[in-house]
Amino acid sequence: MVKLNKIYTRTGDDGSTGLVDGSRRAKHDARMEAIGAVDEANSALGLAAVALTGNAHAAAITRIQNDMFDLGADLATPGEDFAPTPMTLRIVAEQAEWLEAAMDVLNEDLAPLTSFILPGGSEAAARLHVARAAVRRAERAMVALAAAEAVNLAALAFVNRLSDYLFVLARAINAQGVGDVLWVPGASRNG
């Protein structure tokens, strides 16, 4: 259980921050970049959730936001043992599998894409696209971290599936894709 009585600690005033194992890292360290990008993506998901208030998909976004906190905890726990324990949060394969199953359900009612789509349509879909782009940034930060240190492969799979899920959900929110704004290649070149 987390209990925070005081938000400021002053321990980071030197430009470092603490990880779950007690080690300290520079705030610009690759691990901290990944954790920060996950936090940004989770904040973007919060904006999307507000736009989905009253929609059946709002609960899914809240579930995913909780998974994003799990992801942050996973990244904040360096090491090479990615098995979850009662004291160590790790992303597990089932979290990505849930996203896959949710996408399969959403895709049942969507027409296949015939063009790339512009991120927009409705406000809720636009916010989902912003969250999708933020998740992709988090994925890039995690892949950069993985080039230097061990990263949970289930966490990488989860974040990759999440951006796909958000794309599909945005299409579903846009009247099952009818409200998607199609990309018209070169449309502005002659005028």
C-alpha cells in the first residue's frame, strides 16, 4: 500500500531520483526517460477518459491507466528477473493479451482501412490518437532503454499492443470508422 504524507522530499534536488531497489539515477537517464514517457502517456489517457465519460469504453481506459502504473513500477525496478512477486510489480503477458482480445472485438464492426487516416474525427477519437502517439513515444523510450539494460519483454509487448488498441478504439469511437478523416496524399500541392 502506498502512503504519501509529504509530496516533496528534496532528495531529487541534485538531479537524481530513486528507484524501487534504492538505487539512484540521473533524471535524464534512459530509464527515467522511459518512466517519464509512460507517465505522459498515462496523462494523455486521462484526457481521453474524460472525453469518454458515459461511454462503455471509459472503464477500459481506466483499466489501462492502472496497467500503465504497473508499467511504471516495472520500469522503476531494474534487474533481469521479470517474474512478479507480492513485492514486485511486473507487466505480464495477460495484460497484452487482454488488449488483443479487446481489439478483436472492436475490429468485428470496423470496415477495413482503404487509406491512412488523420488523427481526429470526434474529440474523443482525437484524444485517443494523442494518447496513442504518447504511447508510441513511451515505446521508443523503452526500446532505447532495452538497448542498454534489461527490460521486461512482456512490458515491451504491452506498450506495443496498447498503441494498436488506441488506434482501433479511436476508429470505433468515430462511428465505427465512418467518421474517420481519410488522408488524401498530395491534396494541397496544387492549390
